[in-house]
Amino acid sequence: MDKKKKRSKFSGKLGFVLAAAGSAVGLGNIWRFPYLAAKYGGGIFLLVYLILAFTFGYTMIMSESTLGRMTNKSPVGAFKHFKVGPILNIGGWMNAIIPLLIVPYYSVIGGWVMRYFVGYATGHGKELSHKDTFTNFIGSSQQQVIWFLIFSLITIIIIFAGVQNGIEKVSKFMMPVLVVLAVIVVIYSVTRPGAIEGVKYFLIPNFKDFSLMTVVAALGQMFYSLSIAMGILFTFGSYMKKDIDIEGSTEQVEIFDTAIAILAGLMIIPAVFAFNGGSKATLNAGPSLMFVSLPNVFNSMGLGTIIGVLFFMLVMFAALTSSVALAESVVSTFEDELHLSRRKAAVLTGTIIIVLGLLSALGFNVLSGVTPLGMSFLDFFDFLTNSVMMPIAAIATCVLILKVVGLEKIEEEITSTSKFRRKFIYNFVMKYLSIILLVVILVSSVLNALNIIHI
């Protein structure tokens, strides 16, 4: 096969922005961000998160997108392009392997969201608010496998359709709809009696609530939320035409992603204050906030079923756009490194997603006795990718830029289409802060996963 076949491209800036925003806007924004904000002081957590997202987050997004466009390659090819040694090449492969491990378990959670959306859409919302419903659902191997397979197959079908006909078209439809749905749910949530206390808690910083853990939690969430070190931004950068404003596009992705996270906070935190008085136990519910606490909140509302349908449709769209972006990164690597056709790369990716995903889907029932490092398969894959591999992959990207590519080459690529307004911030963070912050994320995430500290 001709190794120099023409690479797929986004049709323009909007295609890149919506696809990259789609990759960033996912389950991390919709439930993880509000849960962490609630736990770590509301407004002060939000303030710290915004500062980090528009400095460190900006630097990492710009770095990965620029390297992708500069080399016209997905992460493995991008690292190889600069003829780095075998140790640094591992960073490229790690960026490529991470999404391959994330999509399977992410698709299991996507299946849960789809199940709840269908439940509300078919008028069974009240049943979903019972406290045992979620436990019984994940305990059923048949239910887990069915919904996981439905979600996975939708992801694979979109990937099959290609960059412009698949990812770009789906993102152009889903992302605006997602914003509209989010705004509707927010308006309803913040106008409930008692909700204003939740709005104040979330938006007004109280410096008495500040702690080192606020910074660590915000740092980890920013990393997770902006799709850093997942190979996605390398891949989408390689699909970006050379005349597109790379800084302007990156800024729009930052703003879009942060806006959705804030909207998610305004959907969930005021609702909990309105219907539960801001109970700490409810606000700290973590993963079960979406599948146990919120159905109870919706059940208390006059229009609870309609809001439940809209909310879970929104979350389903967010989960799908993220899973598609992650899977696309894998397909692109297989095309580049194994020289497969897009169709064969998509089939191989789909097969791996289903095989690994079944482990996570069955990890709560049939395989519940198998617990790597004392975790379920889903928790283990989440720990391995988010707590260990992603910070290491990002450190490799920073070393590649600082020691091999050089900040001058990065600047040259960016200024070919952009004014590079935040050049000082980019250079300062990359030179003096990036690796330190990544080591903090790595160490704190591992200590948290091992229950030595609690985030």
C-alpha cells in the first residue's frame, strides 16, 4: 500500500473546533466536574480550575495540536518524525495506547447513560429513582453487555464514516444540540425554590475553603476534561489544514469545554440545594451522583421526566462525541503505523473495544471475583490510564518540545497562522511549570488510587 496516501482533513476551522470540543466535553464535565467543585469549596475550586485551564491547559492543548499539524501524524508518527530515541518513543506509543484502553470502559459507562436515557424517554423515570435500580442494573451481566454493545457499535459506525462524513458531521450536529439542552436544564434547575444558594456556592469563591487539595483536584480535572495526553489532539491537529488559525481554534475549544463544565455545575449543584438542601452526602456522591442522586432530584420535580430525558440525552451526546474522538485517535494510529485502510483500522479498533469492554462490563457481575490491584476491571483501566499513563505521556510531550523540537519551531508553526497572543504564558509554563505540575498529578493520582490520600 502507498504509505503516502492523502490524509483526511477537517473541512475547516469549525470542524476542528467542534470535533476537539466534542472530545473534551464528556462524562468528566457532566458529573466529575460538579462533584469535585461541590467537594472542594464550589466557587474557589472553579476559580482555581479556570486559572489552570487558561494557562497550563492552554499550553498542553497548543503543544499537542501544533505537533500534530506540524508532522501531519498521529502521536506515534509525530514522535518518530523527530527521530527521538527509543525511550522518548515510548511517549508517542503511550499517547496512542491510552485511548485504546479508555474507549472500552468509557463505552460501558456510555451504555449506562444510554440505558437511563431510554428509561426516561419511555416513561420509566420513577423506577430509575429507586435506590437499588442502579446496583441491580450493573449487577446484571445481560443488561451490561447489551447496552455496552449498543453504545460501542454506534461509536464504530460513526468512525467508519470517516473524518468529514463521520466525526465532523456528528460533532456539528451534537455539540450545538448539547449546548441548547444544557441551557434548558440549567434554567429549570436555577429557578427552583432554594436553588440560588447552590448558585452562590458554585460561583462565588470563598477563600476559607481553599486548600492544596483544591489545586490538586482542579489540576487533575483540567487534565481529564481537556483531553490532554490521549492522542486525540495530535490526531485532530494532523487533520487541521495549514491555513487554519491554530491558536484561535484552541481558544475556542478551551472556552467551549469550560462553558459546558460550568453549565454542568449549574445544572447539578443548584438542583441538589433546591431538593436536598445542599446535603454534603449528596454533593460528594461521585459517580453515583448521576445515576442515583439525580434521578431522585428529577423525581421531585414537576417536570422531572422531561428534564430527565433532556439531561440524559445531553450526557449521551457528550459521551458519544468523546468516545468517537478517542476511537478516531486509535484508528489514525493503526492507519499510520500498520498502514491499514481506514475500514480495516476501524474493524481492528472495534474488535479491541468490544473484547476489552466486555471485561469492564462483566467486572461487576460474572467477573466480580477478579480484582486487579483490588479494583474492578473498569476502575483498574481508569486508574492505569488516568492516574499513571496520561501524566507520563504528557511529560514525554513536554520533553519532546523542550529537548528535541525546541520552542522556536513550535512558535514558527503557530505564528504561520496565528498571532500567538499568549506566547509568554506558553513559554513560561512549558519551561518552568509543566513537568512539575505533571509530576504532582502523577504522584497525587497514584496516592489517591492507593487510598493514601483522598481526592
